[in-house]
Amino acid sequence: MTDDQLHALAARVEGPRLMQHLAAFARWAKHAGTPSELESLGYIRAELDSYGYATELILHDAYISLPGKASLRIDGETLPAITQSFSRASGAEGLTGLVIPIGAGSIADFAARDLRGKIVLVEGIATPAVTQRASRAGAIGQIHLSPSLHAHEMCISPVWGSPTDETLRELPATVVITLAKAEGERLKQALARQPDIVVTLQAEVDTGWRPTPILVASLDRDEAGPDDPFVMFSGHHDTWYYGVMDNGGANATMIEAARLCAQERHRLRRGLRIFFWSGHSQGRYSSSTWYADTHWDELARRAVAHVNIDSTCARGNTVLTDVQAAAELVPLGRKVIRAEDGQELFGHRITRAGDQSFWGIGIPAMFSNLGEQPADGAAPAASFLFGGPNKQGAGTGWWWHTPEDTLDKMDETIAVRDTRVYLHAVAALLTAKLLPIDYAAHADHLLALLDRHGVALGQRFDLAPLRAQATRLRALATALAGLDGERLGDAAAGRVNAAIMAASRALVPMDYTNGDRFDHDPALAQPAYPSLAALDRLAATTAGSDAERFTLGAARRGVNRVMHALQSANAALAACLAELGVKAEI
């Protein structure tokens, strides 16, 4: 489809339909593995069946943690709290101990004192990183103080997906609760009066294996073969409370985009596979992880890209500049957002969150949360939850992960705009003769990273061979991007697309994982190209020191891993260009 045709397709999004779906989702609390979650999925399945999709409901076992009641007792007073998903249960008698304030819970905060047998008091929402530090420090409990008026539900497991026998030991070892701002202030006042006072935490949680659903909807192009490529379009369906924005908004967008894609089936050049995951909110992305593990071969052969969606359609979420995408999909994201709303995408990389369980396989991804609140008028919750460098937005609203995520927070105008953006992006990936995945942009991203490392290291490590391969990638990808897809025959276009997919399989795992294509890294922050992280550590050592010598080995191995991936990608692109008789300017 041409740009004008894609824009015209996006213009057919119907606001009343979106609001009808949102009103339906407002009827069900959709915690993972519960009957009401299944009932809500039944509504979605009926809609997609009516559009001509082939739907499948999969039930699989997942390790789910559903929080129960929580409170904190101090000096005869009981403060209301919430339990965090994957907290340890306190037991009927509660967990009693001395409270030690540790600020924001940084590595330095934990290293500064002996916390064995203590309950730590942390300024900020509960996170996997802080919980891992507390567990390793020997703490017995965590009290998190929300900077916002509300306490926000969080999953604190650092284990991506359901744990295995190898990762089970990494689950939290502490009782973890969160206090809203007012209760947090009362606790701090009590501690100021009597710093050595003990508190008792009460926390209920139901953690264990339970069957959870995945709804898969497939739309194949006419005359599709069994190995036809497809685009993945996915969002979670489980929620905290009623979760009308998170993730009812996304599910409404998915349904409406699915309806309009089905009407254009005759234009598809590849199939569409839509996923509604469970286990996102209370299982640390357990469903998407399970699907990646059990469908690894098919995804590696057939999936061209993954469009992820979360928390659309909410009032006030006007800012689109901070939308995330892999470097190779930033040009498409920028083009789509400019066309549908006139904003200019900054180009943030995707953070290690959401249901991004497919990077190891090598599937490039775009989007997650879409619109955000303007930073200048943000509620405190939004600013601390989603702040960061070069950001103009401040998160998706103060009601995020609270009981207040209800239908009154939705906005039809925003819902239409968000759905137009997603529909345009998905349809572009479905109908383009040549995949709009730009590895020249990826090469620019990598070269900028290598420049930074080069400045820090000086002459201490030779990055020239790696730079040469990244430069070659840019030249080859630029030559591919310069081809006129409409003048290529179908066989030649298929060859180009296969080369792009081969480059993805080599490079995406390097950019977004530690390099193991078959495992899942922890749910903790990672830098770009994690295999090159040893270069930062090397730069921090003293030249000629033992520390430098120890770190050199790790740096060499990481560079070798990235070098091999670049060589593999370049070989695929070069072979394609040679077959087409095109010479790249290298």
C-alpha cells in the first residue's frame, strides 16, 4: 500500500467502536488465570471470529503471583498497604523487625550498611532490581514509599517468565509492601520520633502454578503457504483491577486494527498474527515467554517483526515523541507518527520491559506504551515512573496500576489517534513489498555506540575491525534500501526480505540480549549491545593494572560475539545484492 493508502486506511478507525470495546472491558477484573480473565477473552475472540480470523485459545501452566491484603503495624497504629506480586507471604503472625531507611535503594545504598535480618525502607516504587538487592543483602522485608498519592501495583520478580529450576533461587526472598504517600509520611514521622522502633508487616499473596490463557488470532494472505512470513501484533490482556487503560485500551485498539486489516486482506503480502497475553502483570511476562520457548522454530523462520502495544486510549496522553522502537524500526515509527499526528519521534530504544520475549530469537520490535502525559503538567506518579533523559512525556497517568484505572479515564479522540498510529504501522509491515526494516539506521546506532567507547578507551582497545564491519553493514543496508520494490519481481523481493530477516536474526540478539538466543535475560535494565558492556568496565580500570587484565578477557569475548553477528548479517545482505547485481558503495 502507498503512504496515501495507509493514511486513508487509518482514517477509517471508528471511535464509537473503540468506546464500545472499552465499556465491555470495564466489566471485568482480569487477573491472570482467573475466570473473569477467560470471560473477557471470550468477548475478544467472538469479535475476531466475526472478522474472519482463525482463533485459538491456548491454556498453559504459568507461575503466577496474586497479591492479597497488606498492612503495617507501628506503635499500635495500623497503616493500609498493598502487597507486591511475588512478595513472600508474611504468615498470620506477620513479619516483625527493625526498619532501616536506605534512600532510593541503589547499589551504594545497600552496600553502606549491614541489613541482615532488617526491614528496609525504600523511597520509590517496588522494582525487581531493588528487591534483588534486598534479597542478596539478607534483608527480611521491604517497605516502599510511593511518591504518588496512590500505591502502585508492581511485579517484583527479576526472573523473566515462569522460573526454571535454574532461576527459581532468584525469586524474591523478602516480604514486600508499598504505602501510599500519606501513609508513608506517617511512617516517616513515627521513625523520626523513635528511630529504633519495630514494625510488623502483614502481607498475603497466592503464588503458584495455574493454567493461564493466550488468545492467538491469525489472518493469512490469499494463497498463503505453510511457511509464509507473518507480522506479530501483541499486547497483554491480564490487568491490575479493571485495567481499562492498562490494558483494555490496547485490547480495544487491537480489535479495531484487526477489523480494518481483515478488510484489506487482498492487499497483504504477509500474514498477521495477533496475541493477547496473560501473565504480564502477575507473572513477569510468563505467557509471551512460554510462547517464545514452545514456538521458537516457527518464530525464527517466519516472524518478520513484533509490534507491541500497551495502555492506549487514555485522556491527556497527548505526547508521542517518546515512543520506543528498535533502531532499525525507528524510521518507520517516525514516518507513521508524523503522518497520523504530526509529532516528531525522538527515537528512544525499547526498555527491558513489556512482553519483549522475542529478542533472543532475533525479531525486531517497535512500540510499547504510546501516548504520555505532558511533562510540564504531570502528576507526581507519572513523572517518577516514566521520567528519563531526553523525554518530553511523563507516563500514562496517575491511575496506572491502581483501582482508579477505570472507564472515565478513557478519551475517544485519543483512542482514535492511537489506533490510527498502530493500524498504520501494522499495515505498513503487512503490505510493503520490501520490509520497512532499516539496518542502515541500526548501523548508525551501533557506530555511535562504538564512537563513545572509542573516546573512553583511547588506544587501550582496538575497535577498528568492529567499526569496519558496522560501516560495511551501513553500506550494504543502504544499497538494499535504495532498491525500488515496485520494479522488483516477487522472487527478487522475497530474496531481499529473506536477507533482512537473516540480518535481524544476527543483530537483534546482540542489541537487546546478552547473546544467548534460547534463554531469557533477567527482567533488569540493560544497555544497548550488552555484550559490549565490558568495554565500559575496561575504561574504568587503570592502564596496566590487574583489573585491566581481568576485564580485557571479557571485553575481547564480547567484541568477538558482536563481530560474528555483524559478519553474519553482512554476508546475508551481500549475497542478496550480488544475486540482484547491485553493488554497494563501501
